[in-house]
Amino acid sequence: MELYECNYIRMRNLVPDSDALPDAVVSRIDGVLDLHLRVIERCKFTTTFNITYFFEDAAGSFPAPDIQVRIYHDAQVGEVVSCGRRRGVRHACYNRMCNNYSLAEKWRMNRFLQKWLGYCLMQGHRFTPERVIVPAGHTLTEVEDALLIVES
């Protein structure tokens, strides 16, 4: 359980107050990739996020690692629900809900999440309400439900 608890702690460090954020935000740090966060589901005891970078290749833009993470507020644990497009494979997919994965595969995906969240935090990514800004050239009413950007 220590791995899942660490994932919860790191997600809470990355997103301290998910209720105060819009459903989609971007963390922009100079010199590193933009980190995209979407809130997929908000419930009383759980919150599900999608976290990813966006890359470009000959076929266009694609998200990677494109991870969905569910945090359980009551148990204070976090786990990977699904993951696609990892390590340059455009169509790789892991979905805990649709397949019966071995304990080793689940551990591997959650260990990756732990390392990646640590890396994101080390780069300075945070999704906090005071860092959410309106993209240039837009008014607050125009982007109320649209993507907002977090800058450092």
C-alpha cells in the first residue's frame, strides 16, 4: 500500500485543492513541457484526473503518457486507472477497469506514476488556484469553461 499512499501524497502536492480548479488546466514552466490536467470525475470520496504531455510527430499531436489517476480521499491512496501512449508507442494501452492485469503489471504502472509525479514536482509543476491565469487575448467570460493555463 505504500506505493499507492505515495501516489496520493504526490497527487495532492501537484493538485492541492482540485475543487478550486476548473476541469482543465495547463501548468507551464519555462524550459520544460507543458503538463496538462483534466478532472474526469469528482465524487464525494474519489476524484479522477487525466494527466499528460502533448507531443508532435508526423501523424500530428498526441498525448503521452496520457494517464488517468483516481485518488481515494477517505483511504488517502491513488492509483492508475488507465494509461495509453507510453514510450513512443502511439497506441499502447493499460486499462485497469477492462482487463484483469497481474499484480506485477499494476505495480509497474503505479510505480511509473510515482516516479513521473516526482519528476513533475521536481520541475516545479503545481496546479494551484492562485497560479491559474486566463490565456492572453481572452476575457474571463470567454474562457469560463475552457482550458486555463497555470504559469510559474
